[in-house]
Amino acid sequence: MKRKVRLSILLPAALSVYLVVMVVLGWDSFVAGATSPLLYFGGTVIVAGCIVLLHFHLKRNENKRHPRQ
């Protein structure tokens, strides 16, 4: 049985990995004082929230297209 990869999981997972990489790369700038805590942590929280909202939006669209039988 072939299992279909769901976009509602794959896309937010890829964006989450990208966010983690960007947060790690920006840590030195934050520690050095070049980036404010509000910008660093606030931006991270906002982007993470958008990724969560994207997941639920894509999941809802998948359920509309392919209802469970």
C-alpha cells in the first residue's frame, strides 16, 4: 500500500527546520547586542505561530478535498 505524503505535514516541517537554522545562525548577532531581544525572540515566536497556522490551514483544506470514508 502506497502512503501519500501529506503537504500539511511536509511543508510546516521544512519551514520549522529552516526557522531553527536561522535562529541558530542569528544567535551570535543576538549575543553581541546587534539584534534586540524583541526582534530576535518576537520574530521567532511570530514565525513559529505562522507555521502552526499554516499547518492547520493546509490540514483543513486536505480534509475538505478528501473526506475520510
